Amino acid sequence: MAVLLVLGAPLAGVLTGWWAHDYAHTVAATQRARLHEVRAEVVGMDAATQPGVGTGDGSGYRATVRWTEPGSGRHTTTALVPPTVRQGSTVEVWLDARGRSVPAPPGATAVWQHAVTMGSCAAGGTAAVVLLGSAVVRRTATRHRMAEWERDWARTEPEWRQRRL
């Protein structure tokens, strides 16, 4: 059990974290390849979601943004902008192939956070399984020892009673 806890749990955590990092990095790279980022000017704030009136979760507010792309002209869409942005500010907006505003792909910090979280959960889960398995084995072994003791006592007790008489 000690070997599994000392070596197995950390190894499971490291391997899972490594796999999770590669997977999250691949997903982020795929998203970055499918999306494109533009610098857009905030031209209008949605009155229903302006600071103090909006969602209140701190994630941002809906605003109308405008940008110009070479060869395709001026574009306008509604995008989620940080709560500190005001009309006339410039923001980074991620767009899909149809030109709709989408959340930014995960950055390097988010990829590492995902990997560490997955690795920690795997190590903790492995340790929990090892400890639970150990408890089950101990309980079963104790139950068998007690049953054996009862059988031995059942054979020995009559001999002890006869000596007392």
C-alpha cells in the first residue's frame, strides 16, 4: 500500500497531467486555427447589460463593435467585452468563420491550469482507491481471522470446561 501511495499516485497524476496538457494544447491550437482575432472599436453599449445594470457576474457586457478588414471592408457585430471597456475603446474580439463573436481560445495559463487540475485529481483519485482497497482488504482479513478464532475457540472451549470440573 505504501509503495502504491508513494509511487503510484504521483505517477498517475503526472501521466494524467501530461496527457491533459497535450490534449488541452491541441484543442487550443485547433480553436486558434479555426478562429481569427480582430481589433475592434466599441461603437455602442447594450443598455440592458451596461455596468451596474448588467449580468453582474463580472464576465463582461454585450457591446456593438466595428472593425475594418483589408479587402472585405467594414464589419459590425455584437461581442462580449470586459466590464471596464467604454464606448470608443479598442478591444480584441475573436470571430468564427461566419463572423460571429466567440470566446477567446484558452491561453497557455488555462492549458496549464487544466493539466494541473487533472493531474491532481488523478493523484487524489488513485490515492483514494488505494486507501479504500486497503480498508476493504483489512476488513475482509479481520473478518476471516475472527471467524477462524471462533472456530478454534469452539474446539478448545469444551476442553477448558472439562478441566474446571
